[in-house]
Amino acid sequence: MQNSGSGLHLRDETIYLTGYLMIMHASHRAEMKRAVLTILVLTAILLFTTILPVFPFEKGLADYLPLHIVLEITAISMAAMIFTIGWNAIRLRDFPHVYWLSAVFLGVAVLDTFHMLSFSGMPDLITESDPQKAINFWLAARLLAALGLLVSAMFPDLQRPPLSRNTLLALVGVLVTLSSVWFLGYPQSVPETYIDGEGLTTLKIGLEYILIALYLLTALLLLRSMRRPRSFHAAGLFAAAVIMAMSEFLFTLYGDVADLYNFLGHVYKIVAYLFLYRALFVETVQQPYFQLLESETRLRHQQEELDYFFEANLNMFCIGDLDGRFLRVNSAWERVLGCSRRELEGRNVLEFSHPDDQQLLQDTISQIAIAKRPVSFQSRLLDVQGGIHMMEWRATANYGAVYVSATDITERRQQEAQIRRLSQVVDQNPSPIIVTDLDGRIEYVNAAFSRLSGYDKAEVLGRNPSLLKSGLTPPQTYRSLWETLLGGRAWQGELVNRNKNGDLYTESALIYPLRDEQGEVVNYIAHKEDITARRAAEKRIEELSHYDQLTGLPNRDLLKSRFAQVRERTGNRRMPLTLIWLDLDHFKAINDTLGHNMGDLVLREIALRLRTLISAQDTLGRHSGDGFIMLLPGMDQDRAATLAEELLTLIQQPLQLSEEAQELSVTASLGLALGPSDGDSFELLMACAEAAMYRAKQEGRNNFRFYAPEMQAHSLRKLALSSSLSHALARGELWLAYQPQYDLTAQRMTGAEVLLRWRSPQWGDVSPAEFIPLAESNGQIVAIGEWVIQQAARQLKQWRQQGMENMNLAINLSALQFIQPDLVASADAIVRAEGLTPEDFELELTEAVALNNPDDARKTMEALRGAGFSLSIDDFGTGYSSMSYLKRFAVDKLKIDQSFVRELENNKVDQGIAIAIIQLAHSLKMKVIAEGVEEHQQLGFLASHGCDAIQGYYFSRPLPAADFEHFWTSNTLSL
């Protein structure tokens, strides 16, 4: 029992120290790990020693006098080394803790010496040597060491000690002297600490525990100081304090000065001194040395970097003396002056100066020598061939040398001259002209620009034309402009700008790149025209127009006006009238994949086709987006049905939108409303036609439907359900059911499919077939899907805690949820937050989701598999099952749709499909589960053909969580 308890204590201490390593500052961790390891080893030895029985060989172990002398001499030497290294390091740098400890341990060394000389068996030192006197010097040395360490720990941020080193040393000497005088001169006044034949006195043990307390307090203070960045070797002092505490503990255990505890106590003291010496050595010798090496390495790297920068820079760098002679140049000078660096170094820059600039250069050199800031100027240099180079200089003097950077701006000057000549040619042009550099900085504007913008030339030169921005030009216009210009092509378009007075104006701009003789673009030129008045007139006309600008068809207002005209012509006669609402199917996908420009082309082409089927009395209009309205006076239901069939056929004909584009086929859904039976007003007929159109979309698209009154009721219910569903999650109306899944091979339940349910206070239990499409259409399915995963994970965690092991849950993913960019990370985080792993869950996808965008779907599925989720394809075989994609998908299981299981016992086609799916899955190393199993014959057929698992009413209906828990624990299937 004692041994077991000690092991538990050691383990707890290990956990505590390891945890503390995690919260201390990183600068202490490496040193602290070594200290902790040593402490743990010594603690284990101490615990092992205290539980051992006393063996005969231990008796008299430390009574061997030479052994004790060796131990003490070692300890005294270590203390002296601590003093020596600390005392000498103070001359180089202030180390407050070293300063203090070195003086203290000189006193400790003296007291340990007296302790050694007073040991039983040694020659008499003034008074008779005996254990009592040796213990007195021992306790004095330990108390001095404990106080020295404690003061160091109490003031971890001490910058300078309050006492000078001589004063401190004198104080330590006084304490040592007083202790020695007392122990040697008045031994009878010293309380007894050891009695021959009886062992240690209560006083001695009590003093040892006081020392232990001081050392442990020191260790705690040092631990606290290690939460801050390292300012001294706190880990070494911490180890020394803890080991000294263990040493003192050993000295509370011995009953004879010559037993094993006495011996180990001396050994632990030496180890503590080693840690203390190591700590002072690191602070005073090793760390400063490493800092010196690091500083030298850093300086060498900086010099190498400066040399590389000097030599590799394309600008002309040089170092010269105050007389103008080159001391060092980089290679750029060779390129400009035409002679090598060796030829240049030592020569005077005046030798290369243009004759007309020599005096200027001489005066500037003199000015640089006395200036306290960098000097910038320009002058001309001559190369060895006599060529003239206009140079731009920047120089400064420091420490008797001149540091210079120079740039050859000859070519730039030539370009500026060329631009000035060009400006003289175009300055009289009546249209505004702007010339910019490649970064868009204005280099030239003509007078017409100033008249239009209100800015003088001086106000815009060097600035960006963006100063004219009004914020009303679409950002894509600027993107198109720069994409075109950077592609080396001319751009033409319109910009809405603001002049200096704040007035808006619209201008037509032609911007093109200007190339030099080598074909390189050197400038951009903009020719502009003020079209503000023209655009204002067009806008007024557009505001008065009743026609759609894209297709040229009448808009809603004009359609309404035409309807009123028809009603006015017919008067009280109940003349038939048909209103058709035509809406293109999946038009958003065209915009998203081919772009809005292509979508506009599709709308214009459809408008042209629709025009061919209407007569002069009919009206074809565009309502909005991809919706078209046909107003057909005099057309009854039969003729309207015929026209609708013709419209569907016409629209499906392939579209050839451009020479490069592939053929594109689109379909439409039509809703037909008949007047006056469905309504007498334009708004009512529009509402009826729209309801019929949505019914056509719900029933598969690419067809038409006439309006019926129940459509309006269905639309109203759909709207109301959608509104209630938006609050269902927050109100706690959604819940989960669990349908058990049975493994036919293992003959046991393996998990359940998670099914979403909605119990509305207003609508009662709403079918998932009704509310899930609503959630998908309004985007709520994403939040609901995350809620389903979270609730399922919480339920599975609860079941696991109740002992329901070996269970996985299958969760359906909607199409919208599957394409969310954070699906994998979100699902992984949700299940792990409950203490579960993705391996506990299977995610089900329909074929339509997987094949909607196969490449993206494959990447998402691989990411889900990589995270640990199992994947299955739900309703397999009901859609377009692509074998080529299926073999590439990271799928674990196929689920046979219940439509193939329902008549499995007597339908040969369904039997063949089920067998084919099972064989296909097994050939691809996938498992198969059949859903909707309700009959024993269905189960038998599936089992006989290798189906891996089933779910359905034959085994169990979907169950609430509590019922599922009872079913799992108490119910089994009998085959």
C-alpha cells in the first residue's frame, strides 16, 4: 500500500509539473525540462530509499571518514567555484542575482569547511569534534544558503543590489564569524541537535523542516517568476532549491550520522550546488559568449547583404573621398562610363564631367563635405566614347567619405522632350487629350481638357486621372479599361466624371497605348468627347419609353395599357382572351456558367422566335428577368393549348449564339390564364398565369398548365409554410427521427438513418416532402442541415455514454448544403465538439447532387472522406447513373431506392435492377443497403443476392430518440 501511494504521488507531481511547463514563458521551457527531469529522478530515488528496509550493509556507510571528507570537499569546492565565477563576472557586467549568491556561497563554503573539520573522527578544531558541533555548522551553512536563494527569488526583477559587493561580503563574513565564535567558543549555550545513542533531537528536525519550507517557498517564487520572459537562470535556481529541500528532508530521517540518509543528503547537496553553479555559469559565461557569437554572425550577414545590395543594384552607387576621387564603385558605372571598376577607382569624378558642368560639380563636392544632410543635384558626365549622360545625383558625407547614388536620366529627358513636342502639336485640338506614363501619372493635357475639367495643367501634371472620378462609373468599367490597355489594345467606352467645380459630366473616351521604335509601350493617350448633353437627352427618352431595352419588347406598363385597350374595344362583350406567362427553365445557370452577356443573347434570340408566332393583334412583352408575357385577344382554350405546344417546340430548337460557342438548348415553363373566366383585370390574370407557370415548373418543367383555382390555394399554403418554416428552428418545432439499419451479414443493428421532422403548432406534422424543398428554395436548408448534424452528434454522444456502442448515424446532405465551401470544416468541427469523430457518421448524397458538377463534387467528397466521414449515394438508380463518374467518387455505399424494392417479390425488372446495383457496388468495393423493405419476401430476395444491409418498416419505422433507444437495447430481428 505504501509503495502504491508513493507511485501515485510521483505521478500526480509529474502531471502538475508538466502542466506548469505549458503555462510558463517559452524562454524558460528548455532549461526547465532538464531541471524537472533531474528532480523527478531524484524524487524517485528519495521515495524508493524511504520505503526500503534497513539493510546491514548500510550501517556505518557514512562512517567511513574519507568518504565524508570527499563529499564535503566536493561541496566546498563547488561553493567556492560559485563564489569565484560570480565575483569575477561582476567586473564585466552587473548580475544582481550572481552578485548576491556569490557572496552568500563564500560564507557557505567557509561554514561547510568548519562542518567537515568538526565531523567525528577529525582532529579537534578548538573544541572537541563531535556530531553536535558538525550539525551546528551544517545548519548555519544551510540557513545561509536558503536565505541567499530566497532573496534571489523574492526580487526576480532586481536591477542593482542595494548593498555594494564589499559591504555584502563583509556582512556575510560577520555572520560566519559570529556563528563560528558561538559554536566554538560557547558550545554549551548551543541547544542540542544530536544525542549519542538517541539520534536527532526535535529541535534539529524542526530546524530542518524550517529549511525545507524556505527552500520550497523559494521554488514557488521562482516558478511564479518563470511566467515572465527570462531575465536570469530561474530554472537552475528552482532545481537547486527543490533538491536542497530533498537533501534537508533526508537529514530529518537518519538516526545515526553514519547511515544511508546522511550519505544521500550530502550527495543531494552536491547535485544542488552543481545546478547552482551551472545557473551562474550560464548567466555569466555561456550566455554572454553565445550572444557575442550571435552578434558577430549578424554583423557578418548584414555586411554581406550590404555588399550584395551595393553590387547587384542597377543604380550607380559609389563611395568617394572629399576631393571627389572614387574609392569604390559598383558595376553600374561600367555600363554608363564604359570603363572597368578597376580603372575608375582612384580617379576623380571631375575627369568625366562635361566641361560646362565642371565648376558646378566642384562647388557641389565642396558643399557635400560641409553639409549635414543629403544633397541632390543634376550634371552631365562624358563616357570614354564622348557620349553625354545627364545624371541625377544624391550624395552625403560621413566619417570623411562621400556616399553617392546616381541615375542616368538621359533617356527620360529625351522622352520628356518628345512629349513636349507632341503637346505642341495637339494642344490646339478641340477635343480633350491626356497623356500618361505607364503608372497612370499625367504627363500632358491640352487646353481642351482644362476647359472641360476646370483644372489647369499645373494642377494635374504628375497626378492620376482618378482625381476626376465621380464614383458613378461602374468598377467593372475600370477593370475592363486596364485589362484592355495592359493587353496592348485600345479601349473605348464612357466615363462619368466630376470637374473641379463638382459638376458631373459624361465623356466618351478612346484610350490606347503609345509605343516606341522597339514596339514597347511607353505612354497611354486618351482622346475624349463631352457627351453629357447627348446622354441626358437619351435618358429622358428612355424614361419615357415603354419598351424593354434588351429585347425591344413592351414592358409591363405597356402590356397593361394594351390590355386596357382590348377591354375598351370589346366593351361588354365577353370576348375570350388568353394571357401566357412564359419563363425559361434554369436560366440562372446560363448566366452563372456562360456569363450575363451570353444570357442577354439568349433572351434576345428567344424574343425573336416568339415574335414569329404572334399576330398583329397580339402583344408580346418582357416582364422581368427571363419572363415573357403574351397577351392574346380572341384566343380560346383550344387554340391557346395548340400555341403553347408550338412555343415549347420552338424554344427547344438549339441556339447558335456565336461562331465559337457550342449549340445551346433551353426549355420553358408556361402558365396560361383565360379571361374573363379566370379574371377580368390585368393584375388578376397575371397572378393566375404565374401560379399556373409555377405548377408547370413543379411538375417537371418544359410543359404548360392552365390555371385552376386550387393552384392559388397551393401557392398560398406554400407561402404560409415558407413563412412558418423560417421560425421553426428557433421555436424548437423541428425534431429528429431515427430509422434503424440492419446488417444482414453480421445479423445485428449497426446504426440508423437520421430523418428530419417538423411538427408545427399551426399546420401539425408537415411532410418532409413538402417542407424540405421549401427550405432548399429559400436557403434555410443550410442552417437546418448544420442543426441536424449537431443534434445527431449530441444524441449519439448521449447513447455512447449509456453504453450503446458500435453504432453509426447516416445523415442526408441537401444539394445546397453540399456546395457550401465550409461544409467539410463545419461538419468536422461539429462532431468533434461533441467528443466524437467523423468515422462515427455516414453522409448520404443523392445522384443528382453528386452529378450536378462532377469535378467539384469529387473534390468535396474526397475532402469529406479525408476528414473521416463515410459517404453513400442515396436513391441510386433513380437518376442518370454515370458509371464513369461513380468509379471516380470516394463512395463507401450505394443505397437501393425504395421504388425498386416496393414490387421486388414479383417484378422481374426491379429484381434485375437490384441485382445489378448489388453486383456493381461489390465490384467497386462498395457496400449496398436497401431502403423501404417491408415484406419478408423482399428481405429474402435481397439477402440471397448479397445485399449488405436493409432499412424499412419490416424492421422498424422511424422512431423518436427515446423509442429508438428502447428498440436498440431490447428488440432483435428474427429472420
